[in-house]
Amino acid sequence: MIITVTLNPAMDKTMVIDGIEIGEVNRADSIRNDIGGKGINVSKVLKSFGTDTLATGFLGGMIEEPFRKELNRMGIKDQFISIQGNTRTNIKLVDRKNETNTDINEPGPLISGGEIEKFIGFYKETVKKGDIVVLAGGLPPNISQDLYGRLTRMAKDKGALVVIDAEGEPLKHALVELPDMIKPNEKELASYLGKAVLTEEEIVQAARSLVEKGIQKVLVSRGEKGSIFATERSVFMGIGLEVEVKSTVGAGDSMVAALVFAEKEKLSDSETLALAQATGAAAVATEGTEACTREDVERYLADAREKIKEVR
Ligand SMILES: Nc1ncnc2c1ncn2[C@@H]1O[C@H](COP(=O)(O)OP(=O)(O)OP(=O)(O)O)[C@@H](O)[C@H]1O
Ligand SMILES: O=P(O)(O)OC[C@@]1(O)O[C@H](CO)[C@@H](O)[C@@H]1O
């Protein structure tokens, strides 16, 4: 079973505006609402690849019911713990004129001690040997920063594979427990290493050194520049594909879904990267946080394969 964990999910409200003016009344040309949060986005893309997942985390408040309905409609197994607090709404501003994507993410609800214990109990009971567990996104404000570290250890002890897509302290704690796969973007990797930016060479070195420490697969996404993928066998570089950008939200999550799918299908390293790049490109060419389809991905795959080279 593939289990995605989204402890701080969100209703993503995407507004398309033709030239935002700060301090003025702006009128949106179009809006859309998508259930989101990194783990949920991974589940959505895996579903479009024909792969079932179980999604868990916390859901509560006025949007809990429509959120669950949407999970159900999408065929994602809903095992979210119901909470007293309100699940957040995150604003995604797409400015067509200035060609910018701006996110305004709420902090999310407080989680009570009882709610967290309920989640941990469920997690311990559910995760089994051979499962792939995806721990993705930020944590609600009052949750201990070492939670991803603890959840990584628990899943590894059971013989499950763990994939982390996080940043800051939660990422640091998780890395101590050596998850099997990680997908930082270059900014998150730089921050983990205490640097403002990283050169291409520094990214390759950092990815290699994380693999040497025991993380089997390190995929570093680099926005329009593409990505770098390191494993025990090789390091591959994928040059960014040229696509018409509709929304960059969830591009990284789509890559995580590709990484998980490739693991399940036992794809080679270069094929894994090609699929991840094609899925990332398909995601940015899709509106809002809507999942790209398998057909969208197929369209970019040949180009993605051509744009991969091995780093010696
Ligand atoms: N402007 C772009 N043009 C082409 N491809 C892109 C663009 N932005 C992202 N991608 C593709 O999507 C992948 C993931 O993007 P990015 O590095 O921005 O992820 P991220 O920061 O984790 O995103 P998020 O947190 O919103 O999911 C990139 O490696 C690339 O393959
Ligand atoms: O606040 P976090 O958990 O870091 O990120 C949340 C979020 O921005 O991530 C997804 C895109 O990757 C969106 O669906 C969601 O709104």
C-alpha cells in the first residue's frame, strides 16, 4: 500500500489576475478550488497513473465535509483524523501579466494532544512491511518539529520505505533517520546546508553525500532549470523542459508521485528521472492544483528522455 501523510492539508484557492496592484482593489479573472497539501497532491497524481493510495493526516472545520467528498470522488482512500480546528485555505495568485505565481499559505489549525495520539496510533497500526509512506508538507503550528523524524523511524522499523518532501526543521529531523527517498527543491537543500544558493556542482556533491550517508534516492528539483537525481548507482541531470506555465503549484509533489510510481514499477534511474521531469512539466502546464493526467505526462516523456545526461 502507498500511504500519503498530509498533516496540514489545505483547500487551494487559485485566483488568476491580470496584473496585481498591491494596495489596490484587484478583481480576479477566474478562480478555482482544489483540495491540496503536498501528500494529497501526490495521491491525486498517483491516482491519475492508475495507482491507489491511502491518504491520512488531519481534517476539520467547515471544509472537512466537502474535502472528504472530493477525496471520495477522486477515489483516494480517506483515512484522515477528524479534528476540532479548521483546515486551512491557501491562496495561490497567478499573475498572467507579470508572469508570477505567489502563494499565501495559512498556518493551519492547532492539533490537540488527543488528536495527535489518535493519528500516531492509527499510523502504527496501519503501516506495514513493503508499504511506501510519503511524509509531505509543513506541520501544523503546535506540532513538534521532530514528528517526521519519529514517523520515519516507526515506518522503517516496520520495513516500509519512507519518502520525505519537507523543508526546514522537519526535514532536518527526518534526515537524521535516513529516509529512503527525498525530494527537496534547490532552495530547501541550500537552506539545509546553511547556504543561500547552491551551484550545480554543489547540488551534485550534496546529493551524492546524502546518498553516501544512506538515503537511497535524492531528487533535487530546480524549477524551470530541471532536476538532479542521485542514487547509489549514478547521478543524472535533467534539463528543464519548455512548457507553457499555467500554475507551478504542486509541480514538486507531482515529481514525488513519479518517484513513488517508478519505485513501485522498478524503473531504471534514468527512466525514473525522465518520468519525474515529464510529470513536473505536465503539472506546470495544468491549471491550479489539478492533477496532470497520464496522457499529459506521455506527451512530455520523449522530450524528457532526450534531456537527460549522466553526470560523471
Ligand atoms: N517554469 C517551469 N518550466 C518547466 N518545468 C518546470 C517549471 N517549474 C517547475 N518545473 C518542473 O517541475 C519540477 C518541480 O518544480 P519545483 O522545483 O518548482 O518544485 P517545488 O519547489 O517542490 O514545487 P511545489 O512545492 O510547488 O510542489 C521541476 O524540477 C521541473 O521539472
Ligand atoms: O504549507 P506547506 O505544507 O509547505 O505547503 C502547502 C502547499 O502550498 O503545498 C502544495 C503545493 O506543493 C499546495 O497544495 C499547498 O497549498
